Amino acid sequence: MTLSIEDVRAAAQRVAGHIRPVALAPVEQGTWGAAEGWLALEFLQHTGTFKARGAFNFVRSHREAGTLPDTGVTIASGGNAGLACAWAAARHSVPATVFVPETAPPVKVGRLRRLGAEVHQIGTEYDEAREAAQKHAAETGALLSHAYDHPLIAAGAGTVMEEILQARPDLDTVVVSVGGGGLFTGVAVSALERGVGVVAVEPYGCRALNAALEAGAVVDVPVDSVAADSLGARHVSSDALEWARKDGVRSVLVSDEAIVAARQALWDDRRIAVEHAAATALSALTSGGYRPRPGEKVAVLLCGANTDPADLTLRH
């Protein structure tokens, strides 16, 4: 196992002062039965998602080690990891080259270019963009980053859980969406160290972690979900599977219909516009996929908001 609580705490020191601290918003009594709950508003983070944490930790670590090349960094991404990489690269005055699928949302591609990244749209899935990024790194000497499967990326992501626990040391459970597993791994390392349970939520159509648990090994899965632009990894990291096997972790699957409904409810009730990946975590509670016990203290991590809110606001 390559990731430890020491890695997450080192990342917390590295990103301190550069990352926006997560805010917790309480939910109304009775919203989740007799449980007490909070929404962790990580969508307010730089570039709109938690991924700024891992990207900054990755680039800063290489800068400190003297291994950050003048040719900069490159990454394959569905959009959010690329945005974070471009932001972190700009903070360290090096270029970023980002490869995204042709299906990446235009809102994310536009933001990438505004951050100064060189953007290439390749293929229809993440793995095709990943192969192109690897080729670019080999040809140019650029530092190859990863959307989720790297200990520095996962450790950086875990810093959000460190902050949640500083604010709510009495927390019982954290609910988090899972794609490739970087956020889940970092959160699990931090949470399980303190005896906090982790609910790992995936769409039925993007169930890489759930399928790995079922098979007992990392396996490839089909990708077909409304949340696939952020959660559409074909397989999880080996670290994610190892941490998901630990006591205190529960895997939950939710339907696309539940995800869409949870996302719409956040807008209707709170005027919060998040992407489907963020609503995936919340939908575990709103659909009954996860039912907290009376008195349980639960935080739901709203991980990102790089979305076009037109479908939320133009309802008939």
C-alpha cells in the first residue's frame, strides 16, 4: 500500500495557504431522517473541484525535489483534473498540455484554454486521451501527471478530509463519489485513521470500484452514465481497491435518475449548481441507497461544479 496518513498530512502542509479551506453547510433537521448532516462545499475550490488539491501537491512536490521540467506538465483528463493541472502549472510558472476526450463538456474545455493550457481533444474516452498524453510526455520530456492514480494526487485530495475533521472531529461518516478512486483513497486514509466510516458512491453505469470489490481485483468496466464526464474511469487504482476492502468502507450504487434528481434538488432548495459527479454522493442519501442511523453525524462531499446550469434553471 503506497499511501499513508503521513502522506496526507505532508500534503496538507504543502497546500496550506494555496488551497481554499472547505466550508461545511448544515442540512436542516429531518432532511436525512434522524441523522445530523453537513454538505462539504468543495465545489468552491480553485478550478471548481477538489482536484486542485492533488494537482498542487503533485507540482509543488516535484518543484521541491528539483524534478519539474521547463517543458511543464501534461495530463489526460475528462476535464476537471486537466483544469487543476493547468491551474497548478500556472502557479509554478510552467506550461500545461492537457488531453481530453472529444466528449469533454465545452464548459471545461473553454476554462482550460482560459487558464493558458494547450488543449488536445482525442477520442471518445479517457483511456484514449491517456495514451496521447503518455506519448506527448515521452516525446517532449514533460512531466506526466494523472487524473487519480498517483500517490501525490490522492494524498492531496485527502487534505479535504483533514479539514472536514478539523471542523467536525465528532463526525461518524463521510459520503463521497468515486470515479478512478483518487479522492476516495485520500479521504479513506484520513477518515479511517480517525474511525470515521466512508460511503463510496458510484453510478450503476460507472461502477469501477464496486466491480473491483466484487471481482476481488481491479477490472475494466463499461462507462455509461450521466456522470461519466467526471466519474467515467474504466478501472480504479489498486490503492482505491485496497482501502475499499477495509472495515468502515461501504460501496453504494445509484441510478442516473437519482443523480439527476439530487442535482436538481440542490438547485431548487439551495441554489447550488453542481455537476452530476457531486450529486452522485448526495443521491445515496436522497434515494435511500444509504440510510444513516438515528443520531449519526454525516458529511456529504460535494466535489465539483464545472457544469452548465442551463438544464437546472430552464425548467418548465
